[in-house]
Amino acid sequence: MFATLKFVDGNEVSDTILAKRMRLFCNKLDRKVKGHFAVKKGNRLQKFVYVEKGRSRQNKHVHIFTKGKTLKETKEIFNKANEIWQTIHMASDFQFDLIESNEGIKGYCTKELDTIDTDLLLTDCTHL
């Protein structure tokens, strides 16, 4: 699954605040889908979380690639993610799509990797 998460203040939010909001979102989603006990034991959803700044390089938003280990877990992610996103401070749009082909996505989250010091991957939120 592929999700795009946007903020009301995408043009103004700092990297620190964005990371804090995303950690909160990812932790809530992990706990809702996996359960508190499993998360405490380190069992989290597999996901890649990328920050993008858009064409203007000013409008920060986030892309997430994730999948459930079972069909039930995948449905749970799909059902809970938007609900949780709406509880995050200054959250705006949420778009979730199923990935049918990897061809169109291979370079999508690295397209803004234009300098050596560009930080795209939110490592605090990414789990394999």
C-alpha cells in the first residue's frame, strides 16, 4: 500500500515537528494494528516513510509504503490509518492506494534526492 499524508502547514512545518508528528502517527498505527504488547516487544508494521518537499521545495508531505503480513492486517492498516491521521495536529489530506505494480513507484520516493545531504527517509518511522 502507498499513502500520501499532507499537513495544513506543509509550507511552514519544521523538520523536527514533522518528524515528531510522524513518529506519533506511526506509533499509534503500530499499536492499533499490532497491539500494545507486540509493539513493546519490537513487533511493528513493515514500512518505509519518506519526506517530500514538492515542486516548490517548500510544501512538506510524507509518503509511506507498507503492507500487512496477512490480508486481515492489511485491511486493518487501511481502515485505521486515515482515522489515526485525523487525530494528528495540523493533519490535512490522506490518500491511500493499493500498489498493483512496482514499476511506477521504484524511483518515486527518491526523486528529490538531488544533493548528498538530502534527508528523505524518516529512519525513526521506518521498520523492516
